[in-house]
Amino acid sequence: MLSQIFESVIPSSLTPGSFAVCTLVSLLLGAVIALCYMKTGTRYTGSFVTTLAMLTTVVQIVIMMVNGNLGAGVAVAGAFSLVRFRSIPGTAREIGFIFVALACGLATGMGYVAFAVVFALIMCIISVIYKVVGFGERNAAGKKTLTVVVPENLDYTDIFNDIFETYLSFSDLISVKTTNMGSLFKLKYEIRLKDPKTEKQFIDALRCRNGNLEIICARDICSQEIL
């Protein structure tokens, strides 16, 4: 009996009944995945959530239409690859939920609705558990991205070491970029403050050292959006 539940609901040829069942399950799973994405994160856009909710159904329809047709499958794969060039890169968390929606769409498109439901529930429950226990967030908590502009005649290698030792528990230079026709260097660091309340004093100390040029201290968004 249990094995029959996990069999494909699509017979040898697609029928309106099997199509309706698969589409309904895909719509429900897409909504569940989108809801889980919203509940386990703090930053999201309405357009992405809506797209995520529809993605499972879209993939299901595509799989149904190209099932057994190699030529159509290759054509659809080429068309979908073009989407990559019309969209901005997402965070690891967004990509993870997209893969979950894709997997559910593949399962429902082949008629394995029970597998799709079980898989979606397992992944959503795991995501909620990871969010509740703070899995992977310990090292990311408090991290910020610091951007400091310095003149070209200033040796930036060790110029901020004493300030970093006073105010930071962690610092790492991740990129150096020339700007303003090469007359300035833009340094980007990954940092963690010892005490968040000393952020103003930290920036003031940097301003005195870099000649009051531009300084940006921003929250590290990417580290907060990991699945």
C-alpha cells in the first residue's frame, strides 16, 4: 500500500485528471516553499517570493511537455539558460530555495506527487530548525563590510593595524581597488567590532588616519542570507 502511494499518478498518456492533480499539488508546494522562505529570513522582495511560489508549477508543466521528447528537452534547456543573463545573482539562501522548488517541480511533473510533498515538507522543516537553532549564524553574527578610501601616497599595508587592534576582534582585507584616475585606493575589509557601541569612535579614528576621505561601514548582507 505504501509503495503505491509513491508511484506516479500519470498513466502512459497524460490525462486531464492527472494534470489537474499534479498542478494543484505544485501550486500548494510552491506556496509552502515561498512561505517557508519568508518565515526563515528577514530580507526578501515580493517579486522573488511570488516567482518562487510559481516556479514549481512552471517546472512541472515543462517536464510534462518534454517528457520523452529529447529534441524538445534540449530546446527548453537552451531557453531556460538564457534566463541567467537576464537576472542578477542571488544569495546562497535564495539559490537553495530555488533548487528546492525546482526539485519539487521535477517530481510533480513526472507524477510523483507523494515524493514531492514529502521532500518539500522535509526541506521546510529542516530550514525552520536551522533558523531556530541558529545553525551557521555564530560566525556570521556581527560581521560588517568596511570600505576605506585612502590617498595613493599612503601605504595602506599596516596603516590601520593599531586602530584595528583597539576596536576589532577580527579584520581581513578582501579587496583593493584604484579609483579617481588612480589617485585613490579603495580598501574593502571584512570586520567584526569588539563592542558595537564603539562604531563611531572607530570611524572617527579611521577618518583621522585617511585624511577624512570616504568611509563606509555596512552590515554584511551576504553572511546574513545563508540558508
